[in-house]
Amino acid sequence: MGIVNLVLGKVFDLLFLPVRSLTPWAGLVLVSLLTALLMLFVFRLTSNQAGIRRAKDRIKAHLLELRLYKDNMSVTLRAQGQILLQNLRYIGYNAKPLLVMIVPLVLILAQLNLWFGASPLRPGEETLVKVKLREGYSPLETALELRSTGGVTVETPPVRIEDEGEYAWRLRAVSAGPAGLEFAVGPSSISKSVAIGGRPLAKVSPRRSRSLLDLVLYPGEPPLPADVPIRTIEVLYRGQTLSFLGIGVHWLVAYLILSVIFGFALKGVFKVEI
């Protein structure tokens, strides 16, 4: 999974490079268009196009039958049954491509969350960094030291939360640009990136972990080594909201709507039956 995240991360870095100084909407429109093209290609390749077309035509025919013979109860009931049957067939024809598309779509959404899910810290802004320990380790007994590697200052000693198996420090962003933290535990040293300022479209990795689920959902950094007692490291960022005509829009909603619009707009060009 780490290799997949590394490759996809490089792809999205290059993809957003020309639009990072523009509004985040530019990057979202670009990736929505490319997603629509990818999904149309996958849908055409994996779906029964003839079956989908046939099911849609029969649904239209039976709907017309309902209108023409609305006074004939037997014909109406038979037409309704056929509409239900053809709808089930239509859903069945769409199931395979949707199952195929769900894997790349989840990976794409995880990468997009790095760019649109959170806002970098502003210089002077305070936040928290939390470290959760693995099962069997106590923050009262595990020696863990935190130091900054630049761009951010550690303002408090650690708060140890025994019930949660957690450490917490308060941080203050100092200057815009790449910043980092370093956690020393025994002979090992673990790093964590911190995003401060930068261009309108910036990559923010809130969590570094070693669980498979977190590797899928938070692909911004390599997994934690298996020989350290740390389970997750998380920096708390403000959520990011896109503005449209003065209304705040979550990036996921905007992305899905744009992808659907592009998909339906281009399906005729690529002769894809949906």
C-alpha cells in the first residue's frame, strides 16, 4: 500500500503543479474532468453496453404502453411488472462497472482529501499534535520526546492522557513553508510533516499511522515503523471549505457534482451508454 500511495502522490503532485497558485476550484475542476474521463473509459470497458441500451429502450416502451393503455388494467399491470424487471436488469448491468470503479475512486478520494480536506496553518496560529500509543504501552511509562525541525515551535510540555494512551502538545506555526516535528522514542526517531501557509492549493497530511485503513485514508506520508510503540501521530488542522457565490461547499460534494456533470456531458462524445 505504501508503494501505491507513493506513486499516486507523485501523480497528483504533477497534476496540480500548474494550478497550485490558482483558486482551489481550478484544481477541483481539472481532477473532476479527468475522473469523468477515467470512469467513462472503465464503464465502457467493463459494462454490457448492448444490454444497458436494450433495458433502457424496453423501459421507455413499457412507459409508453402505460400511457396508451391506461384504461386496460391487465395491460397496465403487465407493463408495470416489465418496467420493474427491466429496472432490475439495468441495475445488474451497472453493478459490475461500479464495483470495478470503486477501488480507483477510493484511492482518488484519499489523495484529494490531502489537497482539499484541510487548510495549512497560518503563521502565528496555534494547534495541537496528538500521539496515540499502541496497545500495551502507557504514556506514563513510555519516554517520548518531541522537538521541532523548523517552521514550528513546541509551546508546552506533553499532556499525558492515560485512559486514551495519548500524548498531546500545543504547537505554534512560525513561518510559511515546509515544517516538521521529530519524535524520539528510545533509539528510534519518527518525523511528522506540518503544513504552514503556502499557495492557495496546498497539500496537507494531518495523520501518519501504520494501520492499513489509515494508509488508505491518509496516504500523505510513509507508514510508521513496526518497531516503535507509536500507533498514530496527528496534527489538528482547520477544515477547508470552498466558496461558491458566497456559500460554503464541501470539496467532496463539489467534486462528485462536477464529475457527474462532466460524465453526462461527455458520454455522447465517447459513445458510452450509462
